[in-house]
Amino acid sequence: MDFQDERPNPERLLKEINEEERRSREDEEGIGHLKIFFGYCAGVGKTYAMLEEAQQLYKKGVDVLVGYVEPHTRPETMAMLEGLPAIPPQVVDYKGITLRDFDLDKALEKKPKVIIVDEFAHTNPEGFRNKKRYQDIEELLNAGIDVYTTVNVQHIESLNDVVGSITGIIVHERVPDYVFDKADKIKLVDIDPEELLKRFEEGKVYAPEKADLAKRRFFTVENLNALREIAMRKAADRIVSGAGNKKKKVPFSKMLVCVGPSPSSAHCIRTTARIADAFHIPWVALYVKTSDRTYADISERKNLQDNMNLAEQLGAEIVTMQGDDMAMVISEYIKQSGITNVVIGKGRNKPNPFKEDLEDQLLSMNPGIEIHIVPDSQAEKTSGGIPKKRLSWLSKRILSLHFSLKDFGKTVLTLVLATAISFGLRELNLGDQNIIMVYLLSILVISRLTVGYLYGICASVFGVLLFNFFFTEPYFTFNATNPTYPVTFIVMLLVALMTSALTNGIKVQAKMAVMNERRTEILYELSKKLLITRGLENIVTLTNESLTSIFERSVIFYTQNPDEKNRGTFMQGPEETSGAFMQSKEEEAVAHWVFQNKKAAGNGTDTLVGAKGFYMPVVSQGRVLGVIGISCVEEMLPPKRRAFLKMIVSQVAMALERQRLSDEQGKARLETEKEKMRSNFLRAISHDLRTPLTGILGSSSALLENIGELDISTQKKLLRDIKDDSEWIIRMVENLLSVTRIGEGKVDLKKHPEAVEEIVGEAVAIIRKRFDHTDIKVEVPDTLLMVSMDGTLIEQVMINLMENAIKYAGSHPVLDVKVQNLGKKARFIVGDNGEGISETMLPHIFEGYMGDEEKSSDSRRGMGIGLTICKSIVDAHGGTLKARNKQEGGAEFSFELPVEEDDNNES
């Protein structure tokens, strides 16, 4: 029996597991969940259903807050607000009109578990932080707040033109598809169209004066049925996608849409987005920049940028290429990228009889692709057979250029020189054809030396006129007696125009090639420098230097969320007089917002548009590693330069991510070393404490067990051993407390100028009292040497060093204690006559946790932590402590302390 069909789909299980992991990760990161109440039209009951569910949550004890609900004339809807806590709307005065809208800051301050915000696609009034309400909701989600909201099908970006073609109305309030698709839950609120129309008649949707107009223009049975079908399809597609039942497609399928400055390109983009979403395949929006488009006007550049932004919002990969042969460029990209389907827009204007259509060229170059032609629904209206919005190749160039006195002088001078040379050729009887060549050469020179097409075109016309006026009979008139001259003039003019156009086209292409080469060179150089740069501060400095050099603007780089301690690294731009405003509280607030929301903000964006800088996050692996701000006080950062900045930021993100991983690896390695040292430390302490405690126990036991039987000398010896071991334990505990305080940074140095010979003398006196059998030789400078130090701590250093020397000096210890005046430093030396330090132990001598492995574990004293105390105290004084073996035998410890200039070192 075959149970294959009953087994669960592995792809579906994997998707469900990934979805659960994503939600779990979002919960850990504090990301809120979004629930959208989705309908096909106003009046279906979305807000009512949303408030009804909010009431149920509130009754269960959930922290629910009404952020904003659009005022309705529907009493049953407004009744659902009763009992729910709400925040007052924000009041804004806009052009003399008082507006009430959602107060985002108040909602973030309250931070409820669930917040109700109506009208997902709403456009905020001017002066608000975000341009659209869906951006407000994204902030709420990033703050960990669950959001309930409402939206209609006509507000979905990719469906906008479909709805527009059905209803005849273009909706301007739209939300990107990625926001809708990212919602955790979609609840379809549905009602029969007839029932909805009945509610219209009863005045439950709009006021009576608006209801009739809405019914005639939008709310017809046909429109409502069509919108209802689209909404159900959208909801059903989400259900199918969410269940993991996507149809398996060819893994190499990929779509491409050709994008341009035409407003109709938006229709092509939305169509491609719907197809790609339906078949679940990636897609690319390709823009080919020709020399023809170099002279695009402001409106065309804005349309192009809007189209590119729309494609990016809908999930396309944006690609920009350059070349005059558009079909060839697109064809080469298709071959290299594995494109299988191409979407092209086509208007209703008559095709060029002298040029093959773009789709035909693509089919001939790529016979294996599928081409989808989208008709231009916004056909260009004509006047007298000439499209109103379409300028000719020639007029576009002439109107897009500005007059330059310098180029005008070059043109006149070149034509005068050509005319003079032509007079000389006529005197030599070299023929009219040579004179024509001189004028053609002059036109070529003018096209090369001047900017744009204007002067080359004018030179072509005036060159023909000059030839006619000076060198054709009758001379000095514009008449021509020879019947062949008109043909000569026409050919000469056409050749001159074509030569001028080709020359200028080559100049434009050369300029674009240089710009691209320069951009590539900058990215390569920056990438190479970032690759070899180590350290967070060095990466930030290199980035700021590069950005100020490239953009000639002030730059600020935040590696942490800005606050009182993290003010960012600022660098003044070479072309700006002052960029200090970027360190103001207002600009820091923008950088803080970017850190929190992982999105660009500031000047030129839809968020915090009043800022004077443009701020972009440096994101890697979903983590914000920094924020880069660029001054826009003089002018907005153009889209092209903003795209270039995005490429640079991606390079910086890789460098910061590499540095972050390196730092984490270093921290892990340090923690491992600390754990190892801690283990050794505990091992050493246990050994060092066990030995004297064993001695105390043995001596005290001998005294107790032999009371009255031991002679006086034996009793004194045992009591002296107990005393010595007890004193050693006390010093050991004191050292432990000292190393703990030093490790925690709790040592408060009380530095005062101290006489060195007094500190050394007191330490030597203590050691002589404890170890009376030790020979100590002391050598100090003849002149008074004053050093700024904490006398008590330095005295402890000397004591520890001498105790350590006595411990390893043998049965007859001899110590050499010296102090040397080195000018800016004072050197303290403690040497012994022992066996010295083993080579394996010397590198770890100051760690205090590694005993001498060559010594028996039963030795009288372990190393202890005295040397570790010494090093910590000397380091705290800004000095250095060293150890070495003397050539004549024994070990020598020395440390140096800085001598301040104002210390009195003379007697």
C-alpha cells in the first residue's frame, strides 16, 4: 500500500519551521506583530471587526490602546470604542485648517501590548516625522508593539493600476507590497456587494450628500464585484503561499522589466511584480542610460527616480547600464543574467519606419526568451499630429542646453579661421570640394571643443551658409546659379549634422565611461584600504576621510546609538564653512531613529524631512553596525550619489562586520585565557594556603600532645613556626584583597612626592625584622630623589619583591637593593644570589597563576600572587616591571616610575 500522498510535504514542514524560528527570533529581538483587516472597499466593516477584536482582547486583560481611528458617521462603529483606552490625537495646523492625526511619539511612550491604528495607507500631514502612516506602524513594530490596522485592496501598490483600470480612479494613498506581505496575519472582511449598496442607501458608509456621488463614480455593482474578486485572490494567494504549496518552477526562471522616465513604466513595473509574485521568481528592473537621456529635463529625471523607487519597493533588483544601442545592451544583459521573460511597455504612437521595434530586435538577438508587451494605457495626446510630451531628438538637445560665451567664442573663431583658410584654397584653385572638407573639419573641431550639441548644430548650419555666401557664384549672396549646389548644400548639411552628433555622442559616452571608471576605482581603492585596516577607530576615520573627499560634504559616523557618551565621529567637509550642526541634538535624534528602525532618514527621504543631513544605516546580517550621516545643508544629495553612497556603505558594512567578529573572537579568546588563569590561580592559592596551614596544624598538634614533655627551646621553635606561618597567611590574604581591588579598578592611588630612600628604607627595615638572617645591601642616589607615588603601595611592591628573592635565594640569601636616577624615570632594582628563574617560567612570572613546574608540589611556599600585585601596582603608577636572570647568577627584578618635571630632585 502506498502512503506517499499521506506523508507531509518536506518543503512545507521546512517552511513552517523557518517561520516559527523567524517569529521566535522576532519575539527575542522585541519585534511586534502586524495584523491587517483587509477589505475590498470602504464600508465592508474592517474598522468594526478590528475594534470588536480589540474589545475581546481588552476583556481578557491584554494591554490594548486605541492609537487612532478615523472618525466615522457610523454609530455602531463608534460605539465599539466605548471602554477602550485611547491616546488623544495630535493637533496640527495646516494652511489654516486644524487637522487631527495619530500621535506616534505618545504611542511609543505608552508602549502597550497592542495598539489600534486605522487607515494603513494614510498620508500624514506635513511636519510629521514620517510621510506615510505605514512608516509610523513600522516604528511601532520595531518597538515591540503589536499593531492592528485596516487597508483596502485598491491601496496595495502592485494592484493600483489594475484597480484603476476597473474603476477609472487612480488612488494616490498606497502601501508597498513588502509591508503588506510582511504582516503576520491578514483577516479578510467581506460583505455582499448588494448588502454594501444597501448600507450606502441607509447612509451608514458616507454622508448622504457624498453617497450619491460615490455610487455613480465608484460604488457600482460591477466595480464592487471586480474589487471583491481581486481582494479574495490576494488573500487566497497569501493563504496558498503561507501553507507552503507554491508551485515548483524552473529554478533558473527570471524576469526583466525595461524601465525608463515615462510615467507608463510604472504600469510595466506593477505588471512584472504581479507576474513574478504569482510564479515566485526573481525579477530585475533594468534602466539603460543612453547619451540621448543625458539631456533629460527635471520632470523626466524625477519620473525615472520614482519608477526606480517603485521597482525597489516591489522587490526588484535595480540595475543601471549605459550604451547608445539599447537593444544590444539589454540583449547582453539577458545573456549574462539568465533572463527568461522580458516585459516591455509599448505606446500607441506610430513606429519608426526606419528602425526595427525594440521587441523585434530583442527576439532576433535572443530567440529563446519570452517577451510580454504591456500597452501604454496613458497614451500620449497629440496636437496636430505631434505628441505634446515628446520632443524631437534635435529640439530636446537645443532646449536642454544653456548659452556659454566661451563656447560661442570658440565657434565664431573656428568658423572665421575656416573661412580664411578657404579663401586661401580658392586662390590656389584647389576646388570647392576641399573648401567643403575644411568646413566639415571646422564643425568637427567645434563639436569637440564645445559642450553639448547646440554649437555643433549651429556650426553645421552656418558652415553651409558661409560656403554659399563666400564660395558659390554669385559671390556674397545666398543665391546659387549652379543647379547642383542645392544638392551639395543639403548633403553638406546632413554630413555636418551627423558628424557633429556622432562627435558629441562619443564625448558623452567618454564622459560617462570616465565617471564609471572613477566610481569603480574609488570603490576598489576603498575596498582595498578597508581590507587592510584593523581597529574600529581606524575604519571610522578611513570612511570619514573617503566620504568627505568623494562627496565634498561634512560627514558624521556613529558606531553606537547616539547618547551623552556616544556623540559620533565628525569630519568637516572641504567645501563647507561649518558642519557643526550635524552634532546637534536634533540631528542626533535622526541618527537615533535610523539605529532603531534600520532605515535611511533625513533630508531627501520620507522620514524626518526637516533634518539637514541624510542618514543611512550600516547594516550587516540584520544588525545595525553604525549610521553614516552626510551634510545636505547646501543641497539635497542626488539619487545617483545616494546610490553610490549605498555601494560604499556596503563595503564599510563588511569591514565593520569583520572587525566585530574579530573583536568577539578576541573576547572569547580572552575569556578562555581568563578561565585558564583563574583555574591556575585557584590551584596556586590552594597550594600556598595548604602548606602553612599544614605547618600550623602540625606544630599545634605537637604542642598539645606533648604538654610538659617538650623543652623550652622546642616549644619556642614550634610557636615561632606557628607565628611565621600565620603572618604569611595574613600577608597572603592582604595580597588577595589587593589584587581583587586592582582587578576591579577600585584602587584609589594617593600620589604624593615621596623621598625614595625613605620608602626603600622602611621596606628594608620590615624585611630585616622578618628575615634577620638575610644580608641586604642597599644603594640609593647621593642626591635627594623625589618621585610622585602612593608610598604605601610602592613599599608593598618592594616588600613583595624582596620576599620573593629571599624565598628562592637559598640558605644564605644575599639581596642587592638599588635605586637609580635616570632623569625622567627612577629605577628600583631587587637582585638575589639564587639559582635564577627557569626559562619556561620567565614569560609567565607576573601572571601569578603558574607555579614552577620543576619544583615539587610539596615545596614550602608556592609562587603566590605577590608578583602579580607588584605588576598591577606599578602599571597603575604608569611604570613598567621587568624580570631577568643575571649573568653572574641569580634573578633581578626592576621597575621604573616616571619622575614628574615639577618634582624636586635636588638637595
